[in-house]
Amino acid sequence: MIPKIIAWSIQKRFWVLGLAVAIIGWGGVSLYRSPLDAIPDLSDTQVIVKASFAGQPPSVVENQVTYPLTTAFLTIPGVRHVRGYSDFGNSLIYILFKEGTDQYWARSRVLEYLNQVEGRLPSGVTASLGPDATGLGWVYEYALVD
């Protein structure tokens, strides 16, 4: 079988050469038209809210800060998951949105709902949005260390 292919390729060398040039040209055009992203961001759209309640134990932070914020953020349109973590004097809430949600739209909705619920939080609680970044930023944080 292989000797026949070789013999045919030798007899029809211009056809083989033309086919090779066509395939290389097609590859070049495809390469030019393909979008290039060195590290594509495959993470979900997320917004982080950090709330501080200085000097309070985790149980108080959970009941008076994390739980009210988490339940309020569950009602935002397009939210898929809300995760809340309580620590000594701090609360972190991660709001994950459905795929395709615009990052800035999500941040503005979270800020809107945060402003609505701040009046129900105890005095001394300061809540703010986390940095404007994607989940891919954590990869860089861990990768760029000696």
C-alpha cells in the first residue's frame, strides 16, 4: 500500500505540491483568524464583599453580619451561589453569578443590594466590595512567588 502511495506521489508531484501549499495556506488563514488568549479566564463572574465588625467573635459575626448579607445577596438576579465565611471580626461573602454575566453589572447590583441592607446591620460594621478582579488573579498570586 505504501509503495503505491509513494509511486503515485512521485508521478503526481505537482498535485502533491499544490495540495501541500493549499493546506499550509489554509492553516495560515485559520491561524490569523483564530482569537488568541494566552490564559483564558474560565472562572465564574464573582464579586467579593468584605465586612468588618471589630472585636466580635465568629458566632456574632455570623449571626449579625454574614447571615443578613448572604440572604440579601441571594435575591440578586442572576446569582448562582452565595458563600459566606465568618472569622474574628471579619466576614467574607463570595457571590457567584451565572455564566455570561458582565462583571461590572454584577458589581453594581451587589453594591445596590449592599446599600439596601447596610441599615439592618449593627453599628460599627463596615462593608465594602472586594477588588475588581477575576478568579484568575489567584493563579498569578500563587504563581509569582519565589
